[in-house]
Amino acid sequence: MDRILDGTKFTLGVCYYPEHWPETMWEDDLERMLESGIEVIRIAEFAWTLTEPAEGCFTFAFFDRFLDLCREKGMKVIFGTPTATPPAWLTKKYPEVLNAHPDGKRLEHGGRRHYNYNSPVYREKTALIVEKLACHFGQHPAVIGWQIDNELNCEMDEFYSEADNCAFRIFLQDKYGTLEELNRAWGTIFWNQTYTDWEEIVLPKRTRSGNPNPHALLDYARFISHSARDYALLQSKILRKYLKEGDFITTNGRFDHLDNHELSKESLDFYTYDSYPDMAYNADGGRQPSGLRDRESSRNLSEVRSVSPIFGIMEQQSGPNGWTTCMAAPAPKPGQMTLWTMQSIAHGADYVSYFRWRTCTFGTEMYWHGILDYSGRENRRIAELRDIRKKLDLIQEAAGGRYQADVAVVKDYDNCWDLRIDIWHRDLEAASQSAIFAAAQKSHTPLDYVYLSEEGASTPLSSYKVLIYAHPCIMSRKRAAVLEEYVAGGGTLILGCRSGYKDLDGHCVMQDLPGLLRTLSGVDIPEFTRTCPSDSPVRIQWKDKCFEAPVFNDILQPLVDAGEPAEVLGIYENCYYAGKGALLRRHYGKGTVYSLGTVFTEELAAALLEEVQAAEPERKTFTLPECCELAVREKNGVDYYFVLNYSENCAAVEVKRPLFSLFDGIVVEKEMILEPFGTAVLSGLPV
């Protein structure tokens, strides 16, 4: 049986819920899916009670019938473990499996993701249902893979049950060994928080001042990630025992308080993501300063690619979406379903599964539309799906191609989690990440993301000519050494303000700033300040231009006795530090480090990309309007250019050398016109 993500083809799938529909509808649904180009369906991720209607009473007849029909029709199946929604009989008999609010009050049954990872009872019941399902269905010829749970840490990424309290203490004992070391790491001498017994420690909760210990909160984030990963590993180990040759294990989403890279390494064969571009409109009321709107989803796809270079989309938006209580979003306009599919594929997805086949007529998600509306009639979306299938058949040769980028944004989980704790950090990072991505998109500069840890980088840093590490407040000796090695070997590193301010415990370092990055950057920071909203905006003068320097300013100067000194490129133009350094450059080994004393604005990020000669790497091949995204996937020495028009208007693209259009089967020269929301895939001509 053909597999997905084997590097040979693009595959389309859809989420299907046979339990929502009369059995008399199944056959027609499967046939219509297959006729429309759907080859794979995901099932069962919320269907625990169908296989265990009462404790210890297992029945498989329902899914036996459905899977046998799938085998008969030739439909492949990804089977979801149903642990995101425990049965009512389980939560009633064992209420300790439920998550709790910070005040200790348990959540009620209903909704989803209301359990906790650390309940011994829930882990036992999880292991049993997964074992039973894997044993019974693992060898079924229609099943090609398994999805663990559904969207780990979605909606609920904090846990306060008694089981979590107990597990947290064990986690801390394993990490610190002694209370003396924990008290040091948490700085408990401040405000008399010192612990003298492990039982005194509870999960961080709201205090009288509204400010829980920030160092405890950092460990709490690490604990939640550890708990989620361990829960996934529990399931993965069981599933591995029953997999057929070639079958896979995955999970979906990319949520907070979770080290997705470690999760993937420990438990998965590849990662899948749920892509809902319309949610970009909801994130800030559709008022992004960048104006990227649904194109913002490319940032999430790029982050997923850092986990799995070739990945899958388990849920791709196909219709208007929203719960009955929130997340209301418009329907995709004609062509947008194709655009969003190609957006996912351009960024490395070889499998795209739509959410969902039929729109449910009941429940919280009854407005979260799928391919078919409530009546099941033929509609614009199913017609577009069929056209997508035809388009993908024309570009199969690009499947398995690797996304090409010379520039990467560096991140790490410690700093990501610190953002939720430290508003000094949070205010900088959100603005900078948005600005850097927008500048890269609008200059048609492909961008990767790389994550650093104490074990190294998720992708070898030497793969990139330029790295941007916006605000690594938390820094360690190992990570600083990795950056030093990268720059010494010829790489270019761009650092933003507040770099190197803290250690791994979240303590401010008792060193001259930027702490562990002083040797590399050749920079000294004698003073810093947040900008004052009531003052005139602070500006930087660089390259005969003025740039705003919002939120935070490090006042930079070259470090004395640092070998080759840093060079001042830009200075602050106003405020009491006018004339002081705002942007410094220092050559280190074979490479270069830029230190920026403020938050990245879109204008500053664009200027820096030009400065390091990274912007618009395909300028000899294309001149593209700002409304278009360019992505390149390479396979067997051939570059495949994905050009995506996010505009409601036609877009004219100048093609500067002859290229072959895979959709049209023709050679394109000089100019190519993309329809509103149109896409094109081009490759070089055979030699």
C-alpha cells in the first residue's frame, strides 16, 4: 500500500467522523472522497466510549465495520487514540483524572482536554485503551498510521490537580536533588519563600501580589512540557509493539509549554500541524501592522518545519470556522482553499488533510465547516478540492523536496517560556518576531527557524549564512559556545537588545552585559532603559536614514581589549543618550556579529537583511510584488519555485529567465500573471 511522506508524492486526506453519521451514509461518503482525490482519512480521536462503553468492557464492532468498508473501497486510515476526551463513566468514577483550576476546583466533564497527564489512574486507563486498540486494529490493512491524542496542550496548558502537585515535586527532586539547590535556583530567600520540606512545595499559583515566583514558573513550564512528552511516550511505546511495517506514529498541533522537538524525537516518526490561516484574522482583529493576514500562517509552517523538515498537515482549513462561543472566521474566498493548500506544501508538507469532510450538525464545533455543508450537496469547496487534486498530480516530482533558506531565526524553549513570565521580555519578542518575519516575506527572503538547547541545534547552524537571534535573554555557556563556533566558522549572527541578561534559572547575571555574549559580540552595555511612551519616539541614525527604536534601548559601546574591536554603525539620534551606539558590528574569526540595541521593527529588519546581503536571494530569477510569497523546495538538484498570490487582485510577476510551469506545461518567460489567490509552481528547464 502506498504510504504518505515517503518522498514520492503529495497526498490529500480529510478528517472523518463515522460516529456522527448513519452507517447508510458511509459508503457514499467514502466513494465521493475517493472521486475527489482524497486517499487518507483520520478517524476515532474523540471516540473512546465507542470502544469502551463501560469500564473494562471493550467492543470493536463499530470500527471493524467501518475499517472493513475502507479496505473494500481502497481508503487508507490514520487511527487516532481517543484520549483527548475521557468517557463520562471514567471521570465520574475517578474524578482525580480531571484537571483543576489554580484554586484546586476540578474541571467538570465535557468539552475536551479536561484530563491531567499525571493522574496514575488516567495513565493506567490510557495505556489500556491504547493497548486494546493497537492490538485489535494495528494489523488491519486499511490502517497506515496512528495519531497520539489530539492537539496536546491545546486550550489547556496549565495543570493544577493533586496528581500534578505530586509529580511536580518528583520532577524537582530529580532535577535539584536537594532543597538547598532548589532554594538557590528559585531565589527563595527573596520575600521569605524558603522551603524546608518537599511537601511545602506546590504548583505556582496566584499570590497576594499577583506575582508567583518567576523562577518557579520557569520550572513549571518545563514540568508541563515533561509531563506532556511523557504522556505521549507512554502511548508511543505501546503503539510501536503493534505497528505493521511502514506504519507511522504522529501527533498534531504546536502548542505552548511543550518542547515539540523532544516530543518528536522521543515518540513520533514525523510531526503534523493544524493549519487554519483564517485564525490570523482573529489573532488581533485583523489589524496586523504587517498586513500579512492569512500569509502569517507561513510563520507557523516554518516553525513546524524546524521539527520535521518534511511534515504533514492533519487539519487544513477548508471552510468558515468557529465554535459556538468563539473563533468565528469567514469562509475561504474562491481560490483561497487552493492557496492555503499550496502554502502548506510550499513550506514542506507532503500530506495535507482537510478538516473535515462533513460539517457536523450539532455540538460546539457545528459552525466549523468542512468540505461539505450540512446537507452534503455539491458546493464550491468540493469543486475546488477536485481541482487541487489535479494540480498536485502535475507537481508530484517536487514531493520530498527540502525547503531552501539561507537565513534562520534562532529560538529556544527556555526563552519562549520566559515570555509568559517576564513582561520586559514578552514586549520585545512579540514585536520583533512579527517584524522579522514580515520583512523577510516582503523582501521574498525564505526563512527557517532553528531551536537551540543544551544538546545543540535542531538543525546544524552551518546550514545558514545568516542567523537572527532576536532577544535571547536567557543564555548558557553551551549555547554561547555554539554561537561562537558558528560565527568563527564564517556565519553572520544578528542579536537584538536584552541578549544575555539571564542564566538558565532566570536569574539576572552578575556580569557586565551582555553577559556570556560579550566575548562574541565585542559589545559592552553600560546602561539600558525602556523607552518612555510620553516622550518623542527614540530614533536610530544609520546609513543616512532614521529608524524608530521602540520599547527598549541598550546603550552600546565597543568592548575595550576584546581583540578586534566592534565598529559603531548606527547611533541613537535623540534622548539623553543621543550619539551613543545603537548598532555595532564586530568581525569574529571568519564571521560577523551585529548587535542591535533595540527591538526589531519591520524597517530595521529589512535594512539588516540588505546589510548582510541576504534579502531577495532569487532577485536574478524573479521580480515579485509584495503581495506574493516565494518559497523554494529542492529535490535531486532541481529547484521548484512556489509563487503564491495572497491578494484579491491579479499579480504580475517578472520572470527573468525561462522556467517551466508545472501547472500549465509551458515555458514561462518575461511575465507571469497570477489570478487573485493564484499559485504557480515553476522549475528550471532541463539541460
